[in-house]
Amino acid sequence: KGNYVLFPDADDEYNENYISGLLEMAEASGADIAMCYASLEDKQTQEQVKTFGHNGYFYPKNKAIPTQSISRLLTITNNAAHNKIFKTSMIKENQLYFLETMSINDMFFTMCALVFSKNIVFMDDCLYTIKRNRNQQSISTNRGNHWLDLITTFQELYAWLEERDCFEKYKKDYLS
């Protein structure tokens, strides 16, 4: 029903401006996708393990960027959905969906959304914290046990890009 949708994980932490910040930026810029930095934190030590967002690429912050002008579109950001907000109409128009895998099911959705977005905007704030429990036997903590999901995701992405005649355009990204 709304104009934008986001996909947070229930066990992570969000800055109080997580939703409003991304929503305001997306609406003000007209972007199909707005994203912020996210940090990965060890639950036991409370230590920040790493921060990710747009993988060191230097694009203007808080300003919509046409996706056609972005080289290596599929590698500019992490491929998780949780630090992004997506325009609902873009999702519906392009019939985007999540794969039904045990792990990384949002990777396919996010990469497809990047391909079909007309523009994206980067927020220069860390509004999302992923809480990683090293001792827990969760799916996200033990991704190594779900390598088949990664293979499935890339097979589906390849087929999806081929069906839409755009694999050649994203071939370098796909292979990296």
C-alpha cells in the first residue's frame, strides 16, 4: 500500500532515524532505492567488525544518481536488502521477488532491484547494525553451510538477466 518498502531483520538494531531518514531521502530525491551504511557487530564483544554500504565507491551523497551512469552497478553495494528502502512501484512494475532459499534470499532481489532502478541515493550515515552471534547456529552465522544457496542465487540471477537481454551489460559485475 505504501510508496516504499524495506526489509529489516528482526534481531538487528536500527538507529531511530533508520526509517524516516531513508524515506525522507528517497522521497526528496525521487530515487527508486535509498541506502545507508550498515555495521556488523559481534553480539558477545559488542565490537564493530566492519561497516559496509557502497563498497568504497565515491558517489555524491544525498543526491539521486542515474543508475546508467554507475559503472559496476551490481558491485557498488552489499547485496543485502536490510540497509535499503525500495520504491514499491519499481518492485511491482518489474515483478521483483525474493528467492526461496535458506540463506541470502535477499541477494537476488537486491541485485535485480539495482538493475531496474532508474536512480539511487546514498545516505552518508550508519543507521543499521547487524548483530552477529558467533556461537549461534543460525543460518546467517553459518553461511558456509549454505553454499548451495549462493550457487542457486547466481544461477537464477544469470537466467533472470538473460531473459531480459541484459546479461552482457552486467557480465563484469556478475563475474566479480
